[in-house]
Amino acid sequence: MSPAWLVPDWPAPGRVRALSTLRGGGDSSGEFASLNLGDHVGDDPGNVVLNRRRLKAAARLPSEPVWLRQVHGTAVADLDAADGSGPTPTADAAVTRRSGVVCAVLTADCLPVLFTTVAGDRIAAAHAGWRGLAAGVLLATLRCLAVPPGQVLAWIGPGIGPRHYEVGTPVREAFDPADRSGGAADPAFVPTRPGHFRADLPALARRQLCAAGVGAVHGGEHCTFADPDRFFSHRRDGRTGRQATLIWLE
């Protein structure tokens, strides 16, 4: 069985290539079965290396993806300013204008969000869990693209859906400080029980991007929790693997 992936359904320019991996077709076993691409989750490091090699070959990637040390923050790695020989960048997003450079983020419930310009001359990938969304990682990525937001397309990849993602009041307040005093209900947070809400991360990401001026936001329909055959999910399984979402310019 070979690695498989989703191809974003968005009107990106022809030279923009992107994919989001599924969990089958790898060498890992147990809770990491089988195409675990995360090297920080307790899997056998040798299996992760093999899985990454399998993906590179199957997808015919032009280079090794630039893997990030993700910390749920807002730092954006400018891959054009690095030669690839330094340490793993500590960041939750990456941007490039260079052909053949593969931006990558790892997720297992958090949202992967891809960006391209309508001209197809620069791209980015961001890792956006609730902490990153609340802190502004998507807006930081837009700033690093350095083009008017109206010239940007975005795609929201597989992440946990609102039916399966219950959070507490502190998470809700991180997104909506003005509502702490009793304002209108936020449709991205549906009450479930006292002090708890079902959070809609794709809706929050879409709202932030549209408010920033990005008019073309696609995706957001794949729930990692609800599809154990295709996706890893930390909320569902705890100790588990990671899928990757990649973008590059031909």
C-alpha cells in the first residue's frame, strides 16, 4: 500500500502544488499506524524516516519538506532567508517565493491552513490550533506573504470538527473578549453544558481570514476525529501519529 493524500479543492494557479496526507501506506505500527510523519510523538524514529521517504517518493516532491518545530505560537519561518543547513525552525508557519521549496505542517486535530497568491508567486503553510488561532498565527502568515489580502487564496485542511471539539470558557474568551460581559452569542461556540462549548475551528479560521480581507477561503470540511480510518486525532486517541500538509511551487 502506497501513501495517499487529499488534494485541496481550490482554484490555485497551476504551478502551485499541495496535498494533505492520509494515515495509510506507511511503516509505523500500533497507535502510529501507519504513515506517521511526526518525529516527536514517541514513534520509532526509523519508521518516521521511512515514512517521510515513502511520501517524498510517492508524491514526487522536489525536495525534502522543511519540517518545523511547532509550538502553538505565531512565529513564521521565512524559508527564503535560510539555506536549509541550520537547525529545525521553531515556528508554526512557513512562507517561500522559491520554486522547489516544500512548506510543511504536521497536525492531528489542529488546522493546517495553506495560502497562495492569485499570481502563484508565493505560498505559505500554517499550523493553527485554538491557541495559534487566538494568538493570530493566520494574520502573522498573511503579513509575511506581503501582498494585499485580496490577492490571497486560502485552504483549510483536515482538523477536528465542531461536533467533536468541546472546550471550556477560557478558550471561548480567548477568541471573544468583548463577549465576556454578555454580548450576542457567537455561532462558532455552541453551549453544551455549564462552562463548556462546542468550538468550530474552521469557522473561526474562516472568520479571521475574511475579516482580514481574504475573500477566497476554501476547505474546512474534513473532520479528523470522525474519520479514524483516514486521519490521526489527538482528541480521539491521545497518543497518536501526525499527518502532514504540504505546499510548493513548481
